[in-house]
Amino acid sequence: MPSRGGMRTRGLQATIRGTGTRLGRAVGRTPPSAAVVLAVATAAVFYRLGDRPLWWWDESFYANAAHNAIAGGHWLIPHLAGFDTIHPSPFLEKPPLAIWLEALSIGVFGPTEFAVRAPSAAATVATAVLVFLLGREIRGRGAGLVAAAAFLTTPAVIVGTNAARFGATDSLHTFLGSLLVALVWLHAADRRDVPPALVGGVAAALLLTKGFAAGAFFAALVPLLLVRRGRFSARFVGVATAVTTVAVGWWVAAVYLLVGDYFVEEIFLEPVWHRIVGADAASTSRRTLVPIFEYPYLTRLQSVFRPWWFPFLFGAVVAAVTGRRTPPDGRSGGLSPRFLVWWTAAVFAPFLFFGTKLWYVVPTFVPAALTVGWLVAAAVDGTTAAVATDASGGERGDGWPIRRSAAVVGLVAGTALAALAGPSGRLYAPADGGGVALDPSMPPDLSVLAVVAALCVGARLVSTDGLGPGLLSLPGGLSLDADAFLRALTAGVALVLVLGVLVGTPAVYAAGNGDEPADTDFRHLGETTAAVVPAGERVYVQPNAAARWFYASYEFYADRPMREVPVDRLRTDPDVRYALMTSQGVPIVDDRNPSVVAESSHLDLVLVELGPPAEP
């Protein structure tokens, strides 16, 4: 028997497959080195993507809401079951775009872990390619290669919770926000005439993904809009604003008309305002380097941005000093390294005060990785002016002068500190009496030196014109651009080497993996329920069992409606055939001869099939 909602997915499949065909044609026109980044990133991020169970917190919430969109038609207002209530109810803590994309993915691939995570993984791959292309635009192919490698080997990105390999909102948020900044930056710097409708569309998608958290990216754009305001005509601003307003406003207006103030409470008061004023119950006091900060990001970033945190810090200093001088061509709004420092700070700073989770700052790693790429390229390219690629793929200077010696010193110092931090990546921590204390691991991690050396060589080679013998004639009237081929091969070898050393096999290290008992047990209970309980048959939940656990993950796997009922109904109602109970609660239905279908000692949950009620 087809699963619930299966008939509704057939129309989606044809549409999305057609879109995939068009995307495939676009990929075919991708420059060779960018295509290599695309291929390596896809292999790293999608490797065994669906192996581990759903994480029973955030990931299961979005998966459950996406499944309810497909199965129950809850598209306009996403519905979540198994969190605040057992039955599906409005879920408006986040805008719906990420949920819609997961629902479309489920429509194509079925209700699987892979389908839930595919949109997030695809967004991470797209971000890696964007990082490469933007790094190439800033300082040439070498900068793009190093920046892409730094982004793809950042632990918080590739294996962190709610990042690339999780079905959540943060990877999509990172991609769309970074794309918005990149488009406006390129337009402001006279590198591209970006259509205002495209800017408005990306801004709308960003807002529909993460809501108010998107504000950090808009803050990053402020210097561009002020310094290069001549590039933004009234028509440009008007069209971009109108597209954004219409694309976001219709959903906001429709939902508000349907649920009223509940929407304001869910989308703003609870997730945003309460956190700002300190009413968020999740906020706790932690040891931070600066007492007024909410979360120890400055301490934790050593590990979650390992080993690039210290090269980034030195790169930021070198970039800030470099950016003080006006470039010879007089374009003060060019693709300057100084803007990378601002971009990093703009998307990071708000969460120092209000953030409580590591994944909130994932967008920081895009400009930070670009800064590392810029630093390495500036140290190895042997020129005094930054280089970038024009529309034809050739190198050209963008006029930002830099002393190579400053970049070399910054790279060496940052790499040395990263190596001294050891495998844990921790070099400093809050001191017991206040201030900062050194906390180096022993012995140093020499693999960092090998990785940086490999990237320096790779950056130098891919930036070199004439790497091969030029255009080669092949049998059948074909030809091969040996230069482009060898650069792409060099980029691929460098990326694979660095990923192999720093990341290894992502599925082994992903947070919330199959070794987590709760994740595994919820999948087992849910899949057993789907196999035993007839389709459409309701599963009833013992009251105190419902109070103890979230059931979003269980409901995703079980695909059966649920309801919490009083104990009397469990004992006397003949319509109650299947019940989810605690092990201590099972004896209350002994007179119905309960048969254990599945159980979890870790969760203390038992799924039982009940016989007829005892005769009065």
C-alpha cells in the first residue's frame, strides 16, 4: 500500500527532475577548476548522507514539518507533530523556505534521511563553489582554491550540528546570505551589472529561510551602499526592494490573517525578542573571554574553525592594514580585502551577545575562509597588486597594493599558532582569575604545516599561466586546453589531499550520528511501528510518556497519526489498539493482555498492541 501522501508527490517529481536537467546544463558550462570544486565538495558532503538516523532535535522538527507538507497539505503554514503537541499544529518559529525545499526533496526521494538532508547538503556544495568563484574574483584562482579548501575543511561546516549534513536551515541561510553579499559587492565594485530583481529574489529567499537572523547579512552590506551609493540608482533600489517585499510580504500577510498574534509570538517574540531581553530559558551563564558575551564563541572557534582560525586572525590584521590605502585606480569600492574583515565581523558580532549555539555563526566561515585564501595567495603569488579574473577567465589586477612580506609573516605566524594548538585546536582559554590563559595541546599538530604547504603549492600552480603546453589536438577533431586541465587537476589533488588530512570520512564524525542511542532508538521504534501498525491506524500515547520525550523523529519514521489520551481510555476504549507507553506504565493495561511490539530501554518507551477491553 502506498505511503500516506504518496499520490501527491508525482507531480513534484516531474517538475524537479526538469529543473535538475537545466541545472545539469549550467554545470556543464562551469569553468574547469570550479567544476572540480563542485565535484570534490559533492563527494565530501553527500558521502553516506543518509546513513545515520535523524537527530531527534532540530533536524527531526524540520523533517516532520516537511513530511506534513507532503502528506497533509500543510504548505502555507508548516505543521509540526511531536514537539509542543502530539498532533500536527502550526510551526512558525522559522519561515518556511527550508521546510518547502525538504518537502520537495521528500517528494522526489521519498521520506528518507537522505531526502531530508539533501537541500542542506546541496546548499553547502553551492556555497563552496561560490567561495571559490568569489576568491578567484578577489585575488585569482589560488585564492579561490585555498578559500574553498578552508571552507570545506571547517569542522563546524562539514561535520557540525545543523550544518552541511543535517536537515536544518543554517546551510541554506549561509548560502543565500553569502550570495546576496557577493552579488551586491560585485555590483558595487563595477565587476558585474547585477539585475536588481535577482538581488531582491535572493534577499527574499534569505528572509524566508531564517527570518530576522538574516539581518546580519544586510548589516554587512551597509558600507557598500554608503561608499558606492552611485552604483545603486533609485530604480535599482526600488526594483530590489519591491521584489523582496512582494516575495516575502504575501506569506507574512497570509499567515497573519489566518493566525493573528500567534504568528508574531512564534516568529519574533519567542525566538528573537525573548533572547535579546534575556528571557530565553536556553540562555545560561558560561565562561567567556569577555564577561558580557553570552556564549564562548571566541574560545570555541579555535576548534570549530580549526586550523584556520589563527591564519584568519593574522589575515584580518594584514587585510585591515592593506585596506587603509586608496588603490592606484581610485576605485575605493573595489573587491578589497578589508571588506572581508567587515563582512566577517558583521555576521558574527550579533551572536556574541545573543547567540547560544555554535551553528548560529556558520555564516562567518565564508568571509573568514575568503580571508585565509586572500592571505595565502598574497603570500605566494609574488606580485604587489591583487589579481582577479575577468569575464573571459584571464587574470587582471584590481589595484589593491600589498607588501608580500606582510602576507608571508601573517601566514607563517598564523600557521605556527594553529600547529601549536595541537589536535584539539585550543590555544587559549579564560583564566581562573579573569583574563586569558594559554592552553596549548602537546605535542603540536604538524599535519597543519603539511596542509598549508600543500595549499601554498597548489595556489601557486593554479595561478600560473602556461602551466601546460596550451591547446592540444585530439583524435576526432577534438581539442584540449592543457593549461585549464592541469590547473583543474592541481586544484582537485590539493582539495582531496587537504580534505583527507583534516576531515577524513565525514559520516564517521558527524554530530548526532547513529551512535547516539536516542536517534537510533527513535528510528527503530518508528520503523517497527510503520511495519506493524496498519496505515492510517492511530497510535495512542500515555500522558506521562508524552511529557517526557519529543516525538517528531518517531512520527517521521512511523508515519502514523498519534494522540495523547487519558489512562482510562487506554484501559477501556476498544478503538485504542496500539499504545506508546513507559515501561512502568504498561502494567496499567495488563487486563487488555498487552503484546510488546517494540521497546527502547534507553528511551524507556514501549509500543504495545492491546487486546479487547475486559468485560465490565
